[in-house]
Amino acid sequence: MTTLRAAVCVRAGEPLVIEELELDAPRSGEVLVRMAASGVCRSDLHQANGDWGERVPVVLGHEGAGYVEALGEGVTDLEVGVLVALNWFFPCDACAQCVAARPWMCTGTSALDDALPGGRRPLRRADGTEIFQMLAIGTFAERAVVPARAVVSMPEGVPPEVAALIGCGATTGVMSVLRAASVPAGASVAVIGLGGVGMSAIMGAVVAGASTIVAVDRVAEKIDRARSFGATHAVAAGEDAGAVRDSIAEATGGDGPDFVFDCIGFPSTAELAIESAGPGGTAVLVGIPAAGERASFDVGALIDRSAGIVGSNYGWSMPDEDFPYLAGLFLEGRLPLDRLIDQRIRLYEVNGALDALRRGEGLRRVIVF
């Protein structure tokens, strides 16, 4: 049994509470990870707000990296002491989607139950109350026992803060471009929403060799930063969606881009992405909205343009392959993920980071343990 501190969502809509909790040792197929860094992501904000339902008490956090401290029985492909990034949608390896090499569509994972396989919850209060771990990893904690399939070793030289971002935002953004959309060299791209995922999508478009990359956001400072990541054009978003759509079209030669990525997840931004895609273009919906939210669009206009819509969960990533690949791009200097980090904070400052997300400020704040 290990004692640790963690940021717990006790009730949706209320500030997280720093609690001292008890953690079981890892069992068969599990790994004990000492957390080194955790990004504070918009999905954490959704969970804290209760936008996806209320399963409490739960340790939030899902964008994390740390060092292996102990291995459960049967875990032979990891070593104690190595830096690992955590996969928040670990696959079951048995369902039809996993067998077809589509782990991002796994139907057998227990991640969405905020528990380890079999419903196990290794974290509890001193009075015995079991605590959920967000997406089975709960990275707003000093340590976590996680499924071995949620653990991916990182190459030497990758900082823990960068490994944490690879665990969610960076992979979601970059792989939405490279795999979910398969953007070819020379294509035109627009990215709506310039948080950590959106900026990662811009970096992914650079890696793909896109000829035109349009950055779209309401915040001028984010647009300026997008240019430093490789955006070739910028559009300031406002209340008039039609004007924004026209500006995106103008930036891409008049017809609209080949690919438009909605990296926020509001109904309005999904609609903007769908309506902005050019002839034969594709709207890629990356940001996840609150449960039950719906968007609408002109079906006839979509058909006339022969345009398409793609949902991109986790960038259609295959973390066992993609995490090391993205880490390699970082080490080569082709993916400057460290520049996404606005501020390194301590665990007790997590509520301030969530408030900054509510205000739309910055890219990523990372908890450093």
C-alpha cells in the first residue's frame, strides 16, 4: 500500500480537492507509475464540469508521463525506472476493432469506465471509499497503478513534460492530420481552435507538407503563436460565421481548404468546419463536445461540394507506434512540442489551470511532480 496526494473531483462543478489517498500494489497485467508530469487538458475541464456525466469521486487527469516503479505479474516488456507516456484509451486487444488494427475504436476497453480491467479501482481513501481514475490512469496524482497496455516507453532524451503531451494533446492533433485525414503534401489546411490540440494539428500539417495552413481563433495572441508553429495564414474568428468562412476560403484561393480541423468541439465550430471545407474537401471533427450536443449543416450544399466529414477520436492513433514516432520527431527538432507549454505548475495549482482553460487562455499548463 502506497500513500499519495491527488486532485479529486468530489462533485461536478466544484473545485478539485487535494486529498491524501491509498494505492494498492500492481496486480497481474498492471504497472505502478510514479507520475512526473501531467498536462491539464480541455477534457479534464469537461469532466470537472460534469459535461460527460458525473462519476465521482474521481482523480482527474489523462495526459501524463512518469517512471515505472513496479511491475505486476506477467508484465515482461517494461523495465523499472524507464520514462513512459500513458495511453488514455488502452486497447483490449481482443475485440473486432483491435483485431482489425483500429485500437482507437476498441469496444472492450474499460478506460471509459474510469477503471482498470474487470472494474478494479486500486485507489481509495483511508475510510475505504474507492476512487475512480479518469480513463483508468488518473494522472493528477503522484502515483497511479495503470494497465500495462496503457504504458508506452519513451526514447532517451525526451523530457517528461513532452512525454505527457504525447499522451494526449500532441498525438490527437498531429495524428488527426497524418492518419485520420491522411493529409497529402501540397494540400490546403485550416485549423479552428488554437489550444494545445490545434497547435499540434498545425505542426502535423507542417510535417505532412501542407502548402497552405490557415490558423483560426478568437484570440490574437494564439494566432500570432500559430504563425511561429508554421501557419501561413491567419483568420480572426468573430460572431459572423459567414465572414469567417469567407476569410478561410479567401486564404485558400477562394474555394475553401482541402481539410478543415475543428479542434475545439463546440456545435458552432463543427458547423464552421463542415461549411468551410472546399469542393471534395473534408471536415475533420477532433474536439469533443459536451454529451448530447448537436450541430446542423446544409446537406445539399455538402453533397454539391462532394465534401466529407470525419470523426477523429484520439487522431486514430496507434500509441505503441505513434508515441515513439512523435517523440522521435521532437528529438529531431521537427515537432517542437515543448513550446506548447505556457506554464509548469504544482498539483495544488490545478484549479487555476482549469480556470484558465475556461477563459480560453494559453495552450498547455503542465503539472510537474
